[in-house]
Amino acid sequence: FGNGGIDILPSSGSLTIMLANSLTLVRRFLKLALLSCSHELPLLLALALLLHFSWNCNL
């Protein structure tokens, strides 16, 4: 490798892209959740929050 090591953390540019992609996925997911029946909505919202926080912790 040119810099004598392996970059573990992605560049800020790719982090921005990752963040934008995750926000798009969350928005799409919430739209689907709102369209689904109200009985499943709390479960879907809990899942969305869980995924969101686990993604933030891994960052």
C-alpha cells in the first residue's frame, strides 16, 4: 500500500455517502411502515429504531 498501511476508516466523503444512503433507506422504510396496517406499525418502528441506533454505534 502506498501509505504503508491499511485505512480502516473510510474517508469523510464515503461516510457522507453512507449516511445519505442510510437516511434514504430509513425514509423508504418508514414510508412502507406507514402504508402497512396499524397493527404492525409499532413493530416496524421499533425495528427501524434498532437498526438506526446499531448503525450509529458501529460508526
